[in-house]
Amino acid sequence: MRLPALIASAVFGLALAPLPSMAATVISVGDGDTLRVDDGGKKVTIRVACIDAPEMAQAPYGQQARQVLQELLPVGSTVTLKAQTKDRYGRTVAEVFAQNGANAGLTLVQQGHAFAYRQYLKQCDEWAYLDRERLAQRYRVGVWRFDGGIQRPWDWRAANRGATRQPPQRPVTLTIINDRAAPVSSPGRRWYCANVGSWERAQQLLREGHTYLDGDSDGEACERLR
């Protein structure tokens, strides 16, 4: 074999070399991209690498993502972790593989229960994650049921952090008119679909002038709450 071919073969072999991995036992699944494992007697929180699942408050998608991850990685099962780094919360960021070898993160993305986390995709096989996401979008599954998909979890978190910085609202006194409580909303308060509570309440707020809740101007606020 000529030298260039030998070099190419060596480089290819390095590319296929597996990352250092470790086996652990699943203790619990917190949400669609977080779980706790027992690693040789040490309890470790794992953040599934390169994906971002809907937050639990993004009903029903957060609950669905958690349920799927629980089914992929049942409590007591052995998983293989390919650790990458630690995040700012001290969690171990890792690709997680089920007992049957399935990549849990890729599976969630393909089934429409998580997004490819573009900000951190360089740590994984970027092409594979984006390809699985395109498949989910094409077949309109999970978070892609609606055109463009649901609000991205990172955008939801940013909006929710903004909501928590709002000044506290003064108590509102209900006025009874014809034995029915008058619609009440705090003047000047900015609402977010994540904390409105229900689709019906969102429509009421829309009628009261909170038009920004109707992002696509179709006359319906917070469609994903239906």
C-alpha cells in the first residue's frame, strides 16, 4: 500500500475510534433531556448532549419527551455514556446509549420529541442530528405537528426568564356584575403563552388587547395550548 493510502487509512481509523465511554445505571428521568444515573456508587446528573427537549411547562410536549426518554432508558437499565464536558449547572453532558445500542438523543430528535441543539452540535455528529430533525419535520411528528414547529425550548426559557423579571403585580379585586365575575387582567402586564394557563384564557387576553399573543395574526392566541 502506498504512503498516501496508509495515511488516509490511519486518519479514517482515528475518525472511527470510539470516544471514552462508561456504563451506568439509570436512577430517574427528570425531563426529555435530563436523567440521573448511578456510576459506580456515585450519583450523577446527565444532560443529554446535542439536543434540547421541550420544557415540562411546554405542555404537552415536555411530558411526551420525558415519557419517551423513560421508555428508552427505563429505571434500573444500564446505559453507556460518552461524556463530553460539564455544563454551568455541574451536569455531565454526554451522549447516552440504551442497552440495545440506540442513541437516545438521536431517537428523540427523529421522533419529534426534541430539537437538534445547534449551539452545541459540533460536539456530536452534526449531520446525523440535523438529518433526523429534517425527517421529523417532513413527517410532521411531535413538536413539528404545526408549520415551523413549536416554540424552541431555548426561546421559551429566554421568554420565561423575562417574565420572572416583571415587577410584581398588585392584587386585583373582582367586581361581581350580574352574578358573574368580570374579566380581569392586570393593566400593563405582558403575558406569555407559557404562563397563561389555558387556551380559553389566552383568547380572553387577546380580546382584552394583548394582541402580541397572536404571533401569526390569525385571530387565535397561543394555538399550541389547545
